Amino acid sequence: MDKTHAQLSHLAHNADACEKSWSITENGIEERVLFFFETSVQAAEMIATAAVDLGLPKTLLSAWSSALPGADAIGLALRCDRTSVRVYTQYWEVLAARVDAGNLQPFPLYKGFKLLPSGKVRTDDYYCRPVAPKADFWPFMAQTFEAFGLDSAQADVAFADLDAETAICTRTLGAERSSWLTTVRRAQMDRAKLADWAAPLAAREGGQAIVEALAQNDLVHLAGGTDTQKGPFLTIYLESSPSDVLAALAQAD
């Protein structure tokens, strides 16, 4: 096992949560893995060491390090083909304290520091509007679903439990990215209905794996919009196990 494989194995087996995600674009499907940790000095050191060894520029790592104060969770995401690596910070506890104080103004819940496949670097802020009504976030989601051939009526059924209390929704608005991300882990959803909704994706190369994974794993997030690097996209994030994320990386080698 080489140094990078050993680092990723260490990350996977020590992470508080692992995810697999698929970003669907007009040019194909990108498969990624994600490792999340509660913030600690040890976790930050693990992520920093692995990120630099995977090619993340030290200047970008420094920006991530500067964003750590106030973060309650941190993470590393990696395209399985190793062409992109990203590090993240999350500020849920800060956001929750603002809401408890009656402040419902948009606030950056996540920050992403990204080395993109093109070699460019970018920082994205994911602004959360707390307790947003479904009318605020669902139209963006439905529009993206339709753009990727997914039936809106089936989506209404599969995501019927999403509302202001069960959805955590963010928007990223910048010159290079206009997107939404909705965390759905608090909603009650049926895996079989989600797999039926996603069935048209099986017609795409690599899409059958997404449909099968939805039938077997819990959905955590959905994202979509337009990105100057990859154009229109829909990304599906699923809860995963250390062994599954390491298998996905090994399969891409």
C-alpha cells in the first residue's frame, strides 16, 4: 500500500462519516468520495496532510486553515480519478445559535476550498437561509431534476416530507457557480421510491450504479445548478461505509 492509499484508508476508518457522491453533467458522471470529521486538531492535521499529498496547493490549504475557527465539522472530498480534491468547513453550531437568537438572515453554513480538474482553484460559500419554506427551495430542485430527465411528479412523491423543518437548504451564487444544495437527512424518505424516481439515470453511462445505491443507502444531500467548469449538473450524495468508499477509489485506480 503506497503512502496516499494508506492516508485515505486512515481517513476512511477514522472519519465520523463517509459519503459517496455522483455529479451528473452533460459530459458524464463524476464519482467522488467524502470524509467528514468533527473539528479537532487531530482531524485537521489528518485532512491537511492528505490534501497536500493529493495535490491541494498550500495556499488553498492555508485559506482553509484560516477558516477553521468557529467550524464544528471539517471534511475532504476527492474525485475517484484523483483529478480534483476539496476541503470543507461547516458552521452548524454558529448558525443554530443565530437562529436561537431570532436571526434568520442567510449565513455561510459551508465553505469549500477546491482544486478543480482543470487545475484552477476556487472557494465557494454555501449560504443557508434557515427554516426556508419549501416554496423557496423546491423550484430550484425541480428545475434541475427536469433538466436531467427526472419526472417532477415522481419527485413530488419521493420528496414529499421535505419542508422548512426537514430540509437544510443553501445557495452558492458567484461568477463561476450558481447552485443549490439541500441536506435531506432529516426527512423521511423511502429508498425504493427514490430509486424509482432516479431510474432514468440508468440510461447514462455509470448511471445504474446511482440507482442501485439509492435503493441500498440513505440519501444525505442533493445539489444542482450551473458551474463554469462543468456546466449544468446534478449531484447525489449518499451515506457510505469506509469499505465502500475505499473500494470506489481502488476501482478507479
